[in-house]
Amino acid sequence: MAASSMPVLALMGMIFSFCSQVVALSAPFLLERQAATIPNYVSTYAPLVWLYSGEKYFPSDIGAQLANTKPEVNFTLVDGYPTPLTLKNLDVLNNNGGKSVYLTSNDDITTRPTWLNGVKPDSAGKTDGATSAAIIVNDRGNGEVDAFYMYFYAFNFGGKFLGQDVDDHVGDWEHNMIRFQNGTPSQVWYSQHSFGEAFTYDCLEKNGVRPLTFSGNGSHANYAINGTHDHTIPNLNLPGTGFLTDYTDEGTLWDPLLSAYFYTYDANDNAYTAADASYPTAWLLFTGEWGDQQYPTSDSRQHEVIPGISATARYTGGPTGPEDKQLNRTQTQYAANLFFAVP
């Protein structure tokens, strides 16, 4: 597919420039972390997100997800969980199933209850009445700071494969990460499905100094450029359309900073500190899934486009939250990458 796409790119007359691609990796050790508050540059250089013009599932209030779900393990209600379940006590579920807990919809999601729709940003870019993002800052010492911009959506539309819907699921966590050196942004990570891409800050499209993120229709995968993105091959983003395609454009501009919680993260203690005493922290430690468990094929709501291959299922399992997003990425690996800018 890569070879056949090159003539297409040439015919389209794409403008390209070389950038360094960065792949963030986890490390087998932790670096010493200095005490930190939220530096001003974390907001100054925060990404802005272009949501797709045909988007149906907008950013959502993080706490509202708990009001619309119940914790289950293996499709069975967790016994004795605190009620109401809130962002201040969600971590209690780590002792009641932990990673096996799924925050399962109270409603049949095939009826598309309205809470799945989220909140469309207003003209200022704010999800009014919905805290739909969390900014988490890890000061790794020696002037190196990683800022994670976590974006939450109540529902993920996975797209179409061979004409049929696949990979729909309750809950969706996506993120950008910016690595700063002495207050200057150097690299930006874009989460995409189960992996992502990263680029040098200088090569990215920006609004002023704020890098732009183009959110895929329904899947909310984050891309550095506008247009179509073929992600048929796992962990590989190709321009153009394929069996699985994300579409992006400049539909609705979202400024996640306007409705967000802010935290610092201590990697040594795996501890979060809120920038404001009113911000809950317990939810950040939750290790379970923020949506329904993947339905078995015996469930009338479920089908597999290719029988026997669960990855082609209509409904897949919910995602893990910020706790599972490798918040202490202590190594980077560089590789040459073509960065394509569509005129």
C-alpha cells in the first residue's frame, strides 16, 4: 500500500518537509523528579483540536461517565462498590477487580442515548458545563518536562470496514504529549488508536505557537495534518483512503484548556497532585476500563465482519484511562520521517 500511494501523492502535488519522528518508549527505570507546579508554558503551547465537521460524538464530561455507567467484571455487577461512584472514589475499584473492571453503560448503547453525544464546543472552543480534558505534567528533572493533554469522549465510532461498522465502544481516551526542554517545546506526540506518532514541534501546523491536532471522525485519533488517514495496517498511518480510514478537517475548533483539570505527576510515587484543591485525584489511579466489555458473539448486538476475528467486531471493549498512558516516558528514539502538508 505504501508503494502504490506514492504516485497519488505526486499527482496531488503535496508539499513536504523532513521532520524528525519521535517514538516515545517506556523505560525500565525512573528518573529523579523535581518538585513542580504547572508552568505557564504548558498552557501557552497547549494544542488546539480541530474536530471533524461531521462529528457526532463530542468531548464529554469525565465525571458524567460514572453517572451513566456501573462497574462490572465479566458482565457481572461488582459487589459492594461505593454509591454514588465519583471521581473522588473511583480508585476503590482497583480492589474490586482492578484491570478487569469495565464501566458498563446503564443503557443499551444501540439506542444511542444522548449522553454518548458529549458536548459540542461553543464559539470560544469551550465544552460548556463539561470538564472534558485533564492536563498532567511530569517534571523529569534537568529542565525536561512532559505535559500530557488528555481528551475524553463518552463514545468512539470506529469507522467502517468492508462497508460495516467496526470498533465502536463506550468511552474514548486520546492525548497529545509535548516534551519541553527548559520551557521550550521540542517534540509532540499524537495518540492514534492503540499507538500514535510524534514529530518535532517546529515542523507542525500551529495557531500562533499552539500546535494543531486534527481529530479523526468518531475515532478521535489525533493527526498532525488535515485530510484522510489510512490506518488499515496497525500502528501505521498512511495518507489517503484504505479499508479503515479516518477523516479529518477543520470542523469545530476545541480548546481543551477551557474545561480541564490540571495536575502534576510524581513518577517515583505514582502520585498525582491537583493544581486546585477542588480537582479530584482518585480517578487518575483507576486501572480498569472506561466502557463496556466487548460483547460476545452470542449477544444479539454483536457481529464480526470476519467471523472468528474479534478485531473486526462491531463493538469492542472500552479503553483504559490516563494511568495506563505511560506517563514517564524516559527514552526517545529518532527516525527519519516525511511530514506531508496538504495545500
